[in-house]
Amino acid sequence: MTATHVRPHRLRPVGSLVLAVSCIAAAGELSSQEITDAELHQRRVRILEAAPDGIVLLHARPEPKAMEQWGFVQDPSFLYFSGLGDLPGAILALDGPRGEVHLFVPPPPMSFGLPVEGLVPEPGPAAAVEHGMDSVRSWDEFESWVEARLSDGVQALYVDEPRRAESSGVPPGLARVAGHLALWRTALEQRFPTVEVRSAKGLILTLRSRKSPAEVAILHQNASATAKALLAAARAIHPGATQREAEGAVVSTCLAEGAQGPSFWPWTMAGPNAHVNRLVSAFYRYDQLNRVMEAGELVRVDIGCAGGLYGADVGRTLPVSGRFSDGQREAWDLLIEGYLAGLNAMAPGVTVRAVRTASRAAVEAAAEGLVTEMGRRAAEVILAGGDGVWHMHGVGIESGEDALPVLEEGTVIAYEPGFRVGTDAFYLEDMIAITDSGFAVLSEGVPYRAAEIEAAMARGR
């Protein structure tokens, strides 16, 4: 198999600003890169210009974190335009016709029967100045304010939508009880039946997809921490260990590297659990599909560290025994061959389809030199799988976001191809920033080829 090399890359300017990537501090804390008030202002200006006929109404996460969660996770679009990561229940109103931004805040929430102090800003001019809003008001004023704006001729109310459809939580015919964004839309439709409630998902996706230098810097920090967490998981993986032990190593390393926690609970899925149609059931299993890892199996390590209010998503397939079998090695290196070809095709203006085409072409070219049955079967599966093998998504405030069909400078994506041959599942994933001249792998330091993975695992044993 002819080796494919990733062309040299570095982080380059995004737009007119130099991409200043902050490093992990020696003391174990992520550096203090933050989104500035000026950047938040520009985000609001852009969405106001994109919705000149209506008001975009974004609702903060309405409930506190569950006891078992590591921290409160804000609604991503509310966070993106407000900058308020710790404020529950508030409503951000972006009034396109007037070019104004208003924040409606609830009373302080209750926790264990006590009011939570210092969380909700006091309505009034001082809070408006502090948060860069035209006004900060009590949410008791929200209905009358909307009614007044509708009487002024506002044509539509815009709301965000989830990346995937939310569960209603009830049988057909009953009013839904679950789905934060769907419930918000329904509440607006029922209260203001004379105005059209439209989706702002496309507008928000376009704005959130292209990251600023500060955003890329935060994501680079998270990716670097995640790369170290993945290597820690590799050291915890061996025959007789449980998946939970590897999960613990991931979470511990994220925290040691200065992250706030995992951007999603780690998937360290071994053997049959690594098959996609199996691992998705982990969302509904108390034990997260925990099992003892066995010699000869492969482990899907799909993880992310969260920090700076942004996520991460990085992964590899690792052999439980520390070494791939001959067939596993050839199948894995075939996937790497296609992956690196797709990576090298990435640049501003390149379509996602073109990246996938480059990956498939590299696999097809390498298929003739395969010698193992598993390797040849892997080539058949990859080439028959079409675009479904070469999955790509965005990374930002959420570890998994939609991706634009054409790569743009400043976008950050996760390229995560995967396939299955018999009992073995293969998958890898990097976080990649699209630069003015190509790309930069933000999750650098994670090995690619089988020999590199085996060497990394050997160093930890």
C-alpha cells in the first residue's frame, strides 16, 4: 500500500485577524481565551441583518442541570448570541426590523428550596449596558412586548431547531412533554396565533459554522486536551479491563488538562458494542453498555473534552490486546489511506462531496495491493458504502453540529469515517480547521497508522 502523507499545515489567519492559538498552561488549566463583547455584538448584528422582517426568539435552557450531570449546559444558539452560559430560562429577542436586542430574564431560580443568588441579572439599564443589550427586562413583560411589536407590523417570529428531531415523549395525539426547542415553538404558536413562526435554523447554522479566531483557539485547546485523553484511554485498554475504566481515564484526563468535563460522556465501546446500531443504545442504558474487554477485540474510542463553553470530538479504533491482527491492521490502514487523502483535499471552496470522493478514490487505488481477506472485504464495504462511510459534521459550542456542504475558511469540522467487517468496527475522527490555504488538524498528536497506534499503546504498558 502506497503511503499517503498529510501535507505540512499550520494555523493561519482567519479573515483579517491572526489566529492566536492559546496553549495548555503548565499548571493544568486551559488558557483564558474568551469570546469578547465586540465579537458577541458582531454576531447579533449579522443575525439582525439576516432576519429583517421578524424577531428571532432564542430560549435559554429552561431547567437546571440534573444531579448526575457534570455541569449546566446552556442552549447552544442562545449562548452563541448572548454569551450567557449560566443563565437558565431567559429569552433573547433579536428584533430585525428595529435592529435591537432585548433580554427577558426570569426571577432567580430555586434550588433545594432556596433562591439562587447572583445568577440572574437585575432588569434595568445597568444590566443592559453590562451585557451589550438594548434592554434587560423581566420576562413578565415578554408577552406584551411581542404583542406591541406585532401590532407595529412584524411579520414573523423565528426560532431555532435541533440538529435532529426531538422526542415528544408521548404517544401520537397527546401534547408533547419533551423537546425544549419544539416546546418553545409550540408555546409561541399557541400564544401568538396570528403570526407565522418560522425556523431560523438555516440562518443560525450559516453564522455559527464559520468560527472566529477566538473560537478556533478555544476549540484547539479542547482538541489538544482530548488528544491527551485519548492516549490516556489507550493506556487503560487491555484484556480484562472494563469499558468504564477507560471512560474514567478519559474524564480524569480532561479535568487534569483544564477542561470542565467531557463534552459528551465517553464512548469506549469494545467488540460488538462498537457497531453503530449497537452503541446508540448506550443513551438508554444505565450501564452505558459496560462490559469487560476481550483479547482480539477492537475498541471505538469516541470522546471530547469541554472547555470555554465549547466542545470537542476526537476518536480512534484501538486493539484491546495492544496489537492488531494482520487483517485488522490492513483494514485499518486502508481506512487511514482514504482518510488522509480526504484530509489533503480540504480547503476553502471544496465541497464535502469532493472530500469524500478523494477518500474513496484512494481506497480504490490501494485495494489492488491488499493481501488479507479482511483487507479485501474492507475495501468492498467501503466502496459499496458510498457517502455513508465518510461522515462529516461541524464542531463548536456543540461537539456535534451540522456541516455546510462547502468548506469555508474558519469552519471547524470533524471527519469521522467508519465501517464494519464481520465482528470488527473501524472508525476514526479528528477536529480540523479550514484555513485560508488548506486545513489544520487541531487534534494533533493522535497516531494514525496501525504501527503508530501499537507503538503508542506499548509505551503506556
